[in-house]
Amino acid sequence: METTILRGGRVIDPAAGTEVVADVVVRDGRVAAVSPVPVLEPEATVVDVTGLVVGPGFVDLHSHVHSVAGQRLQAFDGVTTNLDLEAGLMPVERAYAEAAAAGRVLNYGYSASWAEARGQVLAGVEPTSRFDGSLELLGNPAWQRDSSATELAAWLALLEGELAAGALGIGVLLGYAPRSDPGEYLAVARLAAAAGVPTYTHVRDLVEVDPTTPIDGSREVTIAAAETGAAMHHCHVNSTSRRHVDRVLATLDDARAAGAPVTVEAYPYGTGSTGVGAFFLAPDRLRAAGLAPSNIVLLGTGERIADERRLEEVRALDPAATCLVEFLDERAEADRELLRRALAFPDTIVASDAMPIEWPDRRADTREWPLPAGATTHPRTAGTFARSLRLMVREHALWDWPEAFRRCSHLPARVLDGVAPAMRAKGFLAPGADADLVVLDPAAITDHATAADPVRPSGGVRHLLVGGTFVIKDGQLDVTAYPGRAVRAEPR
Ligand SMILES: [Zn+2]
């Protein structure tokens, strides 16, 4: 039986809210002991981590990274489990099988895709089990309309099938079909409540931004939670709330105080990323949001969109083309403060919304490391967690280390307890926990990814273990390590 001892680190257990200097003993993929007294085991591999912070690896609820290259970047950001819950993949069975066949560095999992289920029934588009397929669908207006009663029943049945196949709840890209009937959204929440699974929503417009919206996007989430009892997760509150984030957080706070099961996530960037064909990037929607075509930059070519005519053109030409959208001005202190407030809100979960990495020759993955030059993605893919720690712990002292790990690891794992009981062994550091561990230098942890160099790995993660296997050791990636395992809903 192989034993690894992480010797003498500052051990954080966010479940207990504690930080103690201790040895962490890892055996058979689990934490066997946390001991303030040095553990002497002659056979064990001992790694001295004196002065370093040791905690449960980060659980990213919102990652569209489905590649070895992307998972490796996220590993350097402290992530040990990356889940695509907002968009989901369909058919989920195929997505799990393909990931298992290719090998994964981090633990992985998917929700059932509301958009793909609707796309199949309303627009006749066959789902591909790939995220780029979803981006293409999102630009197609045919799937965004209201459903007839028969159509609604048909796509709800598809979602039910996906849940039976192991999907981790239902991902709802409502903001991409924001004129659809709010009654349909309630039907999804009722299905989730009956199945005992969460939903994860990219909300539709806020009333402040679009007074003609059928319902306020954030309030809709809280109403559905209160009305149906389903656990409703509000995705990236920073990007959908923008300068209305205080009002939206107050809405969520009221709902939670009243007992509604609502959770929320944010990432620390004022720039978003999506397919350029998205509903909310149409020239009139953009104008209504107070943004301009010049706030959009195409990722592949680096082109900043000159005007509305050019925007129409690129939307028609390649609606799935990924772009950056500057929704806040990160050069302005007032806007940076909004991002910090979104993160500082009680129980906000850190989630990256990590995006696929793409090379100029259209390649979407590689096993080469370091990554070949020329790759594009949103910098949040590589930097969300280290940037959050730099801002919230190191620079602004808004979180201590137990609180930081609570936001990055403990709380996100708890969102999944009900649907995937295996998650109950994640998000804490005590005997019996899965040995998904990050060991970081508290003085050095920082993001390095920028718009100009978006795949530069974060700095400061010294070691990273997934299920007891080192993915990163002494700051170096082990290119032979593929310890990632599927996280799936368990049949009940
Ligand atoms: Zn989104």
C-alpha cells in the first residue's frame, strides 16, 4: 500500500474553518490522516511542504474545458474537478464515454443540456456531445421560440433521459433564448425538483437592462426556487448583472433568507466570452445594454468589431466564433470594486466559465506541454482561481485561507451532494476525504493569463493531487498523469 505524506504544511479544512500545521497522510486515493504530530512511516514518500498552504482542490462548477490541454491549465489554477453544468453536454452518455476513452487529468462531469434538448425538438438539430456544437446552435434562432405543449413534453422527456443517464442536473442557457415563455422555465424547475437535482442558469436580461423582458432574469431564479423547491444555481452573477450587481445580490439574499435553495457563482473578470451569434450580442440588444460593437473582440483573429454592420456580418458568417465581450471597464476602480463585491457576497462560489482553447489551425486539444504557441481563449480559463485568491486573500484581505477554500472547494462540492453522493468526499480536508489536494505558496499565488497571453498558467501551485496521484509536483506537470474520474449522478 503506497503512502504519501505531505509534511508540515498549513493545512486548511474549510468544512471546519480551521488552519493547523500538520502532516497530511494520503493512501489509496484518500486522506488517511491529518496529524499535528509528525507521522513516521519509513516506507512512505515524504514531501516537505513547510510554509505552504494545503487544502482540498478546487471544484469548478462552470468549465467548458473538455480537453487535456485545458484541464492542465486549470490544474495550475488549483482545480481538481471541472464540471460543465451551465451549458451541459448532450447526449451525456457519449460525452462521458469520449472523455473516459481520451483520458482526463482532472475529475469531470456534465449536466443535461436544456439548449440541446430544445434544439433537437424545436429546430431538428442533432446534439453532438460537444461544446462547439452548442455554440453553433445558440446562434440559430429556430430553437429560441416558445414550445407547444407537445414540444415541451418532448424536450422535458429528453432531459429526464439525460438525468437517468447520469447528468448532474439541468444546465439552462436561458439568456440565449430570453423571449421564451417563463412557464417553460418553471416546468424545468419542477422536473428538477421531482428528480432531486439542481439547475444551473445563465439568466435572461434584468428589467433594468431590458424593460420588455418577459420576467427579470435574476428574480425568475428565486421565484422558481421558492415555487418548486428545486435547488437553483445562478451562474456568473458578475457578467449578467454588470453594474446592477448589488440589486441582484440583494434579490438573491432575500430569497435565501426566505428559505429558497439558491446558490450563486462569480468570476473575477470584467470581460465575458461566448459565441458571437448569441442573442444578447445582436446590435439592438447590445445598444440596450449600453455596450458598443467595439466592446467585442473576435478571439481567433483578434479583430475588434468596428460597427453594427460588421457585427451583423460576422454573426451571419460564423455565429459560433468565440469572442470577448467587455461588459465592465477593468481599468476603472469602481468596476473592479463591483467584481470584488460579487465575490465577497456571502457564500458566492468561485467558478471560472473556462472556455475551449483554440489554435490558429483550428486544433482544439494537444498533449504537448508546455502548450504550443498561438493558442486563444479567455484568460479566465487559466486564471480565475489564482486571480480570486490574489485579489481576495493577498491584496484586499477580504478572505482568510479557510474562507477562500470554502468558496473555491467546499461550497461548490456541496451543490452536488444530493445528485452525486460521491461528491460528499470532496471539498474538505480530514480523514476519509478524497485526496484531491492543492498545495500552494500563499505569497506567490497569482494569475498570469492576460488577453494578450491567455494560456499562461497561473503561478504558485507547487503540488496538485487528483485521487492521490500527483498531476503537478514541485511546480512541474507530470505529462503521464491522467487520474481524472467521472463525476456522475447516482441512480436512485
Ligand atoms: Zn454563461
